[in-house]
Amino acid sequence: MGFALTQKFISKHWAVVSLVRRKKDAARLKEIGCGHCFSILSDVTIDDVQASMQGLLKSFGNIDVLINNAGTGGNGDTFAQTTADEVRSLLNIHCLGVLRVTQAVLPFMNQDGTIINISSRFGSITKIETGQLDDISCSYSYRISKAAQNMLTQCMCREFKNSKMKICSIHPSRLQTDSASTDADRTPGEAAEILYEKLKNIEHGKFYSLFNGTIEW
């Protein structure tokens, strides 16, 4: 979804700063960016990502929108299959990755800026507790790490409740990606289009389902 989001914002003449892990991805973004895309080569799973980001951000100016989109799936769908290493790895991406990147960007955010954490319906404790997703395969590590990310989002929402910033989580729907669920029915391009249009109406503290209103935390 990250590439589709970058394309969408560039098409609307935004300047975009993208965090990528691979040089070939940075080169691809440079080709499509037409001078509007600036890539940082780093990884959200390492603490050094903050130092890597701040050099460019200092010269870039104020940030209007931060979208934390890094993510991956897991393998262990049952308790017996779940390993501590996999849970630790996904927590490092989905929760600590959001923490690191947001801490790096926050000093450069506009006072009325927007922070969007790309979450998942599988991070909703209500949906898990009520059995709404029982028939859809999903790893323990993914559900645990997305629930942790949601708690981080809500902690930030409470801390910054009296600011002009808007902070929210968005479940991007059932996207047809490499780590897609079995019921995936939307493309990343469709999701990027809807997310861009939703920007102007985002409310602080909400957990949105991109195509279907809101989700209970």
C-alpha cells in the first residue's frame, strides 16, 4: 500500500518523504517522483532510523501528514505454532516501528498535522473477543502486534487530546497484497484513493475501516 499512497500524493502535487529499506525501491520512487519524492534508506525496526530521518527532515520543513504503513504478516495461526521470536519481530515492526518513526517526525509536524497509523481489523480486541473474525486465518503475532499498535495510538490520542493534531488508526480493508487475508477484495490503489479523500474529514481518536465507517477498538 505504501507505493500506492506515494503515487497518489505525488499525483496531487504533494512533496513526499518515503522511508524504504531497499535501494531499488528508492530508485523506483525517484523515477516516478518528478522531484516531489524524497527517500530515506533505513528500517523502522532499528533505533538508528530516527537519526537517519532527522537529517532530511531538518532540511525539508514542516510535515502535514505522517502515515505509518510498515507491516508484515506472521505464520503461526494457533497457540502451539506461535513462537516468541515471531511475536517479538512483529511487535518491533508494527508497534515499536510506529513509536520510532513518530518520535522522529513529531518535532517537525505542523501544529494541526495528521498522524495515521495503518492498523488492521485483527488488532481490534472487540472483533476478536466477539468472534467476528473466527473464520478467517490470521497469526497470533499479527493480531498481538496490531493490538499493541492500537494501544500506542490511543495513548497518543489521549496525550494530545487538547492539541490541534489529529491522530487515528485506519484499517485499510481487505487488500490484495503479499500478506493478504483469504477474503481480500480491494487493491492498494483503491485504498490509497479513499484514504486521500478521507484526509479532510479525519477525526482525532477514531479507528476507521477505510471503506466501512469505524471499528470498535
